Amino acid sequence: MFQPFFSSFSNIKIEIPVGEICKQIILIFDPALLIPILQEQGYCFPQNILKIPNNSYIDDPFNYISPFTPAIHTNLYQILSCPYEGAMKRMFLEAKALELIVLRLKQLLLKAIPTNTFSLKSVDKDSIHYAKEILLKNMSNPPSLLDLSKQTGINVNKLKYGFKELFGNTVFGYLRDQRLDIACLLLKTKKMSVTEVAHEVGYNNISSFAEAFKTRFGMNPSEYVKKDINFF
């Protein structure tokens, strides 16, 4: 189980269900490492993260929990599967740690900088949430963007831009990620074959499923089944 977060303090309690296997990666680094980045783009970050380099965050701790991106999945898998030993292992892990910091800061920047100026009314947001429900109920055979627009009573452009504003992803990017997350859970049970899981989540082409799975999780489905790793 991985849960990515930024934290300015170490007194964190994590509860793990009985019988659940948990692999945790804790990244500890000198806050001064952030100084050049915050000096250059500090206006884009939350105010309390700006207090971290000078240790003035004690009374105003900063926590940020967010979903994984495919790049973060790949990075964590590479850390857990480091093929080196000794000095090379240390160099490899340091490089991956720096990469992970960059990926997490990128998430903060994307969260802080508006992607568009599209204005959504309350009724528009309701329609977009309804569109999400329709997608989740019809994952194996989803409607087209035009059909989804007609079913929810919102025009295609507002549906596209509004969906990304509310959920941080395109309509079908969100659907793809949901399919793969469910596939990951199904594979974990080891009660279905890779082919069966692919068909269950709407992939008719096994190669396409394997490629999409590897892009999101950093390994192909058969590798995931063999390894004791939980991405959730």
C-alpha cells in the first residue's frame, strides 16, 4: 500500500488493516534542497510550504495527499526493484528520490496553476458528476463523448473542460485510469487470469491492456501477479 504525501513533520500515524501487507517508502531530505525551486516559483506554491526551508513551519505543518500519476508509479516500482548494490545502489536511489521530489512538486504546481478559465455553474458540476457515474457504470462499454453529453445535458466542450477541472483528467483518461485500478485489484485476488481481467475492464486487445497497465504501474500485468506489491 502506497500513500503519497508531503509532510513537514514526522509524527504521522498510519493504520494498516490486519493481514494487509504494507510497503512504505519514506523520503527524508534537507529542506534547503527546496530553496532554489521556491525562490524561482514560490508564488505558485501554498504559503505554508514556503516556510519549510527556514524551519518556520512547526506551528503550521503542511500535508498534501494526492493520487498517483503513472510516472510516480513507475518511479516507486524502480525504487523497490533497484537492481544494484553498494555505491551504485546509493547513487541510483538518490537519483530516483530527486526524481520523486520533482514529480510531487509538479503535482503541486498543476494544482496551483489554473488550467483554464472555464466557468462552471452548480448545475454544470452536477451534470459532470453524473457523467462520471455513467462512465463508472458502463466501464466495459462506455458511451461516446457526444452521447455522454446528450445524456447529461451539457455541451461537449463544457463537459471536456469541466471534467478536467473537477477530476484533474480528461473524460477518457479518467475512465482508463479507473479501468486499470480495478484491473490491479482483480489481479491481486489471483482468481482471474490476465486475459479475463482485461476483458472484464473493457480491453479486447490483451497487448493494449498490458501496455496501458505498464504505463500506469511500471510493470506489465503478469509481473504484477508474481510480485507482492499493492499500489493502493
